[in-house]
Amino acid sequence: DGRISAEESAVKEGPAQGSPSLVLDYDFGKGWQYALISPTQPLPVPKGAGQLTYWVKGSGSGVLLLMRYQDSTGQTFQPEGVPVDWTGWKPVTFALNGSTGGRWGGANDGKVHLPIKITALAVLDNPQGRGTKGQIELASPSLLRTLTNPTP
């Protein structure tokens, strides 16, 4: 909205040699501010996928990392966030079952109505409105299948 400084940089090398990563530089002032890394069109999630995981290269700024997905009723889910208080690469996983975090819109009943689609691969939130800046890289996003009856 013009009050937030965020800049998408060129793609860099990810955690595995030769794999690309998406880079976002951010500079949040004091107050509630956030930035989204969103696809131009929502990404459909195949039936059976229960988690989104990707590698994150943190800069230790403490920015809160979240993601968003939407169900067939238009209900948006935002699983609990992860404070990026580390430096270097680390895997981060978000559940796609509506069990944690916030929700709004659509049926607003807390139940995930299939099919779902990812509307924001990453949401960077300014924790407690204190202001922070840094850089974050995301690489190798993957959807993980949830096994309902695993066999030993």
C-alpha cells in the first residue's frame, strides 16, 4: 500500500545446489504491517495433501512467517505462524486441515471444505508492530500427502 517497503529480488540458489529460491527483502516500520508472496492465480491442492512444506533461509529478524489457503466456500485459513528467529536454511511445514490459526469468510465454520487452493505461499507479519527488516528466501515448496491408515 505504499507504506510498506518490500522488494522482490532476483531468484537465487536454494538449499540444494542448482535449485532456485524466491527472495524477498522487507522493511516494516512500527505498526501492523505485512507482506504477501502470492501466486498470480490460486494454486490448487490435490486431494489427500495435508501439509505444505518449503525451505526457508532466515536472517534472524523474528518476522512471523505464515501462509494462507481457501476452501470451496471461500473460507480463508491462515495456520499459526513460525517466528523466523534463525539464520540459514530450515524446513517449515504448515498443516492444511484447519486445526490451528485463524479463519474468515465463506462458511466460517472451521471445517475445510474440499477442494482447497493456496492463495498466499507466504505471509510475512510484523510481530507486535515493533518494526523489523531483513531478507527471506523460500525454496522447494512441496505438498505432502497425509496418510490416514499407515501400514506398519
